[in-house]
Amino acid sequence: MSKPRVFVTRIIPDQGLNLIQAHCDMDLWTDELPPSRQILLDRVRGIDGLLCLLTDRIDGEVLDAAGPQLKVVSNHAVGYDNIDVPVATARGVPVGNTPGIL
């Protein structure tokens, strides 16, 4: 069985990256600046999970680009204003955040 494919939009603390890497096929955006909209749309194609930050706008276009196999979107942030939660919910994609991170 193959590992789930996960796109991580930014470097996060090693503890989190190590967990993802141990259980998933991780694609990590390593630039200091966030990926451009087009890069985000390209890199999410075919993923099973997305770990993003507040600077990444996750809307219907991104969810559509990811595809119907997308299982989860997680925000490495206290909030989730950058994610269109109703659109994700309508697609059956749970959204998580990290409220204790600050």
C-alpha cells in the first residue's frame, strides 16, 4: 500500500515534519516566501492531504485542483480564516488547525 501524498506549503518545526515524513509521501515547499497561487494549484494536484499556513488561500479552486481523493486540510495556525470551510465541508474534506501553537 502506498503512503498518502501530502503537500506542506512551508517549513514547520521538525517535530511536525518528521511525523508527516514518517507516514506520508511529503512534498515540502522550502522557499521562505509562500508558494504563488499557480504553484499552489500545481502542487496540490493528486494529493491526499494539505498542510498550509494562514498566508495560503485555500478555496474551491484549490480543492478542485487537488481532486476528489483529498482527505484533509490542516492549517499550521490558530485560526482558519484562509480556508473556505463551508466549501471544504461540502466536499467532505475535514479542516483542522493548531489552536495551541502560540
